[in-house]
Amino acid sequence: MIKVNALTKKFGSFVAVDGLSFECAAGEVIGLLGPNGAGKSTTMKMITGFVPPTSGQITVAGYDVATDSLAARKCMGYLPEGAPSYSDMTPRSLLEFVAKVRGISGDRLESRMTEVVAALHLEPVLDQNIETLSKGFKRRVGLAQAILHDPDILILDEPTDGLDPNQKHEVRELITSMSTNKLILISTHILEEVEALCSRAIIVAEGKILRDAPPSELISESPTGKLDDVFRAITGGKAA
């Protein structure tokens, strides 16, 4: 579903992503892990076509992101860091706008709106201006727009950021329920989330992949049985 080959991104003399290569298949939930500044968000922005790479190649569902960007983007749902949105819109008007952009209308729009609003419990704020919403509700609205068109691939940058414990649990359950036939790539600093959700963890630091393995394999390497200890050992003592 996603193939990344020798992906590099430079900002002037700074190398944010340094020769990343990996492949992801349908049915996988992959955690992209790393300390702050590791290149996680930049990698996601390149996969989704928002930032061009300096070098390397990305294919999504067989489409080259550089040369066939629109076709690649149609296959993906993207929740960026911070969940930027149109503050003067309501969740309802935003989702209807996103639906039109995605070519969704009629009965399908009505059914998808109903499903997504219910899944993310947006009913109480559906007609409230987004700028007045709490951080948690803004995050849920961002996730709603990402899944509205029922994409085969989801790219989620810190999907539970700002949510309370109950909301985090609900979003994790939603991600698990969608993972059967989708590829879901998650960036997170919450290692318990990786243990709960992910079938595979890719650990990056300074723009390079340090490990790519199932969380259970990584945990088995820790004498304490904690993923955090293994993460620190791999990244040279840095926290997630």
C-alpha cells in the first residue's frame, strides 16, 4: 500500500529525513516512533504529498506521489499534527465541505456523516463554531474529516493528542475496528498506544530508521518488560 525508498528531506543544511526506506501493507497498524525532531511528521507530510522530498520515491496504492499526486491522495485520509481547520466553520459545515471536495454526495454523504459523527461522538458540537471547541473536540473533528471518505490508507499524526482517557480509549477502539482491511500509519509519543494498537513499530531518530519490528519483539528485549526502556536504549536515552 505504501512504499518509501531512500526518502530524504533537507531544509537548507539541516537533514530532517535521511534515506528512509520501508514498505507497509493493508491490515497493518504501524507506529512511527521517535524523539522530538526525529522526522516523523515530515515523513508523513511527504507521504501525503504536502511536502516534496529532496530525493527518494514514495508510491501509495501503486501511484507515485510526485507524478500522480491526486490519485495517491484519493486513497488516503490524513490527520496532521495540530488538526488545523477552518475556525469559522462548524463541524457539520466542515465535513460537508470535505465531502464535496472528495466527491461524496446524496445518500452516501448522509450515511457517512451519520456514521462518522456517531463514531466520534460529535453530536453535541456539530453546529458550534470550531474555534470555540475544546482541544479534544477539535482533534475529533480532524479525525472525522480524515475518515469521512472511508479511505484504504490512514495517516494519523498524534491522533489522541488532547483527548481525555475515555476519549483516547474510544479512538483506539475506532482505529482497531478500522484496521482489518486498511493500512494505518500512526505517529505517537504514547508508547502504551503502540502496545495497544500497533502490529509494527518503526523507530526513527535524526531522520534515520533505527528499528523496525513488532512491539512484542521489542518488549521481549527489555528486562523490565517495558517498551519505554527499549525505546530509550535504541535512541541513546532519548524519550519518546
